[in-house]
Amino acid sequence: MVVEIVYFAGPGRSELLKLIAHVANVDYKVVGITKDEWPTHKPHTRYGQMPYLKVNDKLTIYQTYAIARYLAQQGDLYPKDNIEATQTEEYVAAIDELFNKYARVFFIAPEETREQEKKVFLEGPVKTILGALEKILEENGDGHLIKGKFTWADFVLLDMVYALQFKEVDLSQFTHIIKSKEVLKAHPRFQDYVTQEHNYRKY
């Protein structure tokens, strides 16, 4: 069965989904919707937004992290142990909180307040949330949020790190998070993914 990851024809929120699907060995294809096609396509989506995942004619999944979770579950990137699974849910929820604040600062905030909001963002949520994840990675010592395992939470964190570094946020103080990025990049399926035509990032 081949699932379809549907998003705009270009980079954005689907990058995380394509990466998880690829690393998890899920059979998938990417369907790009152009900006010209979107107005007629939009009314046929559940929430008037993308990305979404078409699993089959009866099942379509919306919302980025719900899709990421499903893809991870298909390919052994979602822990079977209930405690470990819940821990990944916690970490992803924290990163989602950080991402929402990131989006506000860099894409929504008015120009006249952006610098002040950015300062509050860097001194508050970035230090607090990334600081907590940094401590977990330090304790585990192997570059994974769940010791000894690649999980979807690792790739969600990588996605957040990429977004911050793309906006030139200095993350050098988070040495274990940077190490985690390198651990993920060494994964053979990750190395294969970055060669794919539908990868729009330079990690």
C-alpha cells in the first residue's frame, strides 16, 4: 500500500512527514498542489488546509503531528512500550508549543514588535523547552530522546532545530541537541532521503 503525502508543491510542513515516512520505510509518494490549484482543491479538504495523508479511498488523516505519529507507527519509529510512547508524546507536545511560538514571532508578529517578541521568545520558550530536551539528551548520552532508540520525537526535534537555524537562531549552547542532529543524519535511511528529488532541505 502506497500512502500519499499531499501538500503544496514546495518546502514546508510536509518535510517532516516525508522524512519520517522515508526513514520508517513506509511506501509513499508526494503529491504537490500548486497555488493555482489550491483554491479549487481547498473546499475538498477537511479543515481547509494541508498537509494531509491519503491512506486509502476511505481514510485520510489531517494535522501534521497526527500524520507523523501514524507514519512512525507504521515503521517502528513509535515505541511499543506505553511509557516510552507517552514520553515521546510529551516531547512532541513541548516542541509543538515551541513551534507555534516560533511561527508567531517569525511569520505573524507585526514588524514593529517583532524584535521585542523575538527577544522574549529566545529568552523564554527557547531556553526553557530546548533546555529541558537538552537535559534529557545529556542524561541518555546517545543522541536520542528515548535512550537507545530512534523515534519520531527525534525527527520532530530535528525539524524544529532546522526551522530555528534557518532563521539564524544561535543554538550553540545546546550541544547535545546539535549532537542529536548529527546522530540522525548518520542514519542510512536519512542519508538516502536527502538524495531524493522531493527533499527541499539541506540539513
